[in-house]
Amino acid sequence: MQSRLTSMSYVLPAFAAMTLVLFAPVIYGFWFSLYRIQYGVQTGFIGLGNYARLLTDPSLGATFWRTVVFASATVALTTAIALCLAVWINGLGNRRGFIAQMIIILPWIISTVVATLLFRWVFLNDIGLAISLARTLGFSNVHPLNDPNGAMGWLIAVSVWKRIGYALIIILAGLKGIPEDYNEAARIDGASDWQIFSSITLPLLKTPLLLIVIVLTLSSVNTVETPLVLTGGGPGSATRILPMDVFDRAFLTYDLGSASSLAVMMFCGNVLLVLAYVRLARWKV
Amino acid sequence: MTSSIDAAAPSRRTRARRVKLPPAWAIAVSLLFALLCVVNLLPVIWGILTSLKSQEDLFRYPPTLLDFTPTLENYERVITSGFLGTLQVTILYACGTVLATLALALPAAYAFDRFEFPLRSTLLLLVVASIPLSLGAAALLIPNYIFFTRLGLTNAWFTLPLIYTANQLPMAIWIVKGTLETIPRELDEAALIDGSDHFGILWRIILPLSRPALGAAGVLAFVGSWNEFVVSSVMVDNPALRPVQPAIYNFIGYFGREWGPLTAAAMMGIVPILLIFILLGRQIVSGLTRGSVKG
């Protein structure tokens, strides 16, 4: 057998990089959040002072609930749409299915900045394609991003659009893992398509579906780009969700004290989701 | 043609036996798919057309589809503002990230799969837990920024490739380890008896056999670093070091409502991704499936 030293030398470089970029900053960030921060410099230990200041900030509660609405709508819609599409594509046969799959993952593969920018230009800009078309059809005065609920609706729509491809691929992998004999046996026993779907397919997709829900939740509660490029958080603060809030606190208003304490709290929330992810990640197709 | 092959090979799974949607649902879902085709392809097509329009054609109402004289003036404006340098830097970042990620992930995955060492399962757990966190968690951004500023590691040529490599590593290790599990250990043992050491096994046996996994992990690492925006927008502010996504974002402020140059920059920014998508689509799908992550 190899010595302990050799084994460790195989994993050490990778862990050195991960420690520097992922693990150490988390610990340093927590320690940093316990200080009063002026102009980016720690000026005195204040314990949980930043947290107290943050939690009494009246805007935070609204931002939190907005994030919950945004994330749950995005996750639910993405999963439901991807599930329907996956079952449909799975029945298409290999070549046609693959092409359909590639068309669906296109928005996922393009960067969020560019995808959101192009979406805005085609569908939401007042001299863009869709609004001009609407005007020709007699709908004048369409300003989809000016209304608070409309803006949130579009933010959710763009986020769903961007993520369907990912969810689709994971569900398709899950579907391919279901032995065909199961469906055939059920069909011989006289089960309908719907019965096969609801009592065989769906239960066997439990793990990939849960995995998707966790990963999509994590990605929705951490997305800065989509609101930044689509709405800038507006109108007012109608689409200001937590990740954008923490980004603005740090890099727009340079309030690193409240930004770091908010980041630490968000990180703790993420860890709960990550623990759920770890339980499911051993799932193999 | 396909049907005759299917008939000749009865063991092959035919379409008829797959789960199918009830007819009403099938129609609804195909309509949904048709809608998605429009919503997915139109922005790219309309983006290309917009980028080729002159200022007058752009503001014409109603917008013209093909009835305009294509011009490259938008591309010229974007290029004169230094965009080619931006693309060059981004390619270097992405390639550096891919090489470093694979070079660090392969030995780590090998050790996790083949060796027993102290803390092995704890470290592996840490890798798996880092997969979803490392890929764009806003919560990690602030601590990372503060820490890197404190150490003076921001705004250097190595800042972004270093961060991207660390971010891509957990998933790459996980994908490669998944493949190593399927390579029989007898091969290692035979090589050991023949006098090879572990490095020789890794280089001559494991590396060639794990090429598909390395390809899948590499493609995802390339796409991930090419598309990354948030980290690069806060970690570097020297324009010479700025990669493509923050550059395009800055154009939004710089060009304002001038969608011509804006879409020209966006189109130049997605060319490499579209090429990879067309040439290596299968690797992307397989990477996603193996890694099961990144929403």
C-alpha cells in the first residue's frame, strides 16, 4: 500500500486551492462580521453589533419574503415544466429527443448576463420586437417592467426560462434509469398511461426531482445577475431579492459591516440546503 | 431506415414501450415546446440581426426583419473600445482554469477512489458539499472579496483563474471520481506488479481511460468560467484584466440605449459558447448528468 504521505500529496493541491478560495474566506468573513467596519477596515470588536443593526433594518423582512416568493415560484415552475418536457422528449426517440434537448438547454448554456440582456431587448424593451408588435396590434402603452408585480413576474419568467434546461437533463437521466420492463409489465396488467406515470415514473423520479429542487433553490437564492441586468431591483425595490441586496450593500453603498453579516446569515441558510444536497448527491444514473 | 434496424435487433428498446403522455397532454407539451423554441432561439437570432443594423434601421418603426443593409459598424465600435483584448483575456482565463482544474482534480479523484488515508471521508464530504456552494453563491462572494482584498490577491492576472479553478474543482473531482469507480482495480494491481508506481498508473492507465469524464468536466469548467460575471466584476477593476461578462455589463451603462453595439458585444461574447454547444453538446449533457449540479 502507498504511504499516507503519498495519498495526501494527491489531494493536497486541490484542497490548498479550495481552502484559499472557499473555506478560509467563510471563517475570515465570520470573524470580520464581528467588527465595526469603517471604509473597509476593522475598527473595533462589536460582537453581534452588525447583526443587530441588520436585523432592525426595516427593509430586510420585505426583501426576505420577496426572495421566498421568487425562489419558490421559480423552483416550482421550472421543475413542473421540465418534468412535462422530459417525459415528452423521452418518448421522442434518440435523435429527435437529443435535438429537442439541445434547443431547450440553449438559454442555460449562454451566460446569464447575455441571456437576460437579449431577453430584455427582444421581449421587454419598448423599441424591441415584442412590444413593437404589440403596438402594431393596438396595445399601446405596454411597459412590462414598470409595474411592481409585472416586474417580479418577468424576473421569475426569465429565471425559469434560464434553468429549464438543467432540470430537464437531470430528469431525463432519471427517466433513462427506469427499466422499461416496469412500464411494460404495468401495461400488460392494463394500466393506463396516466397510471404508469403517476404510480411508476413519478415515484422512481423522487431522487432526481429532490436534487433539482435543492439545486434550483440554491441557485435562485444566490442569483445576482438576473435581477441586476433585468430590473436593477426595481421598480422601487419590487425585485430586490437577497443576493442583490447583499451585493448592493457591499459594492454600491460600501457598507461591508452589514454586507458581511448578511452574507454569513445567507451562508448558514445555504448550508442547510447543502446538507440536503449531500444526502442526495450519491444518486447515480 | 431506423425502423429496419430496430426490427433487426428486437432486444433494442423501441419507442412504443416508453412512458408516454396522454394525448391531450402530449399536445399541450408540444405546444409548450414550440413556444420554448421561439423564446430560446429568437433572442439569439434577433440579437444577430440587431447587431448588423445601422442606427437608423434600429430605430425604424415597426422593426424590420430582413429589409435593411447589413453593416459591421457596431462591431467596429465594439472592437475599437478594446473588446478583442477582453475576449483574449477571457480565453486565457478559461483555458487556464480548465487545465488547472483537470490537473488538480484527476489526482485528487484518484486518491479518493483508490487510497485509504486519514480524514478521507471527511474531505470527500467537504468536496461534495462544496459543489453547489462554489458555483455562484452570492453568500460566498462577500467573504471571498474581503479575504482576497486583505491578502492583496485581487486585481492580479492570477486572481480569476485561481478562483475559477477552486470553484470548478469540487464538481470536477466528483465527475472524475464517478468514472474512476468503473475502472477495474485489477489494472492498477497488474501495473504495480510490473513495477509501475502510482504516478505511472495515473499517467498511463487512469488518464487515458478517464478521458470522457475529463472532457465533460473540462467543458463545464470552460463554460462556467466563460460565463462567470459576479466574481469577476468585483475582484478585478483593471480594464486589461476584465473578462467578457463584466465588459458586456459595463457596455449597458456605456452605450445606454444603443442596442446595436450592445448586441454586437453580446454576439461576440457567445460565439465560443455556441461553438462548444454545437461541437461538444453531448459532453455538456454528460457532464451535467454526471455532476448532477448547477442550476
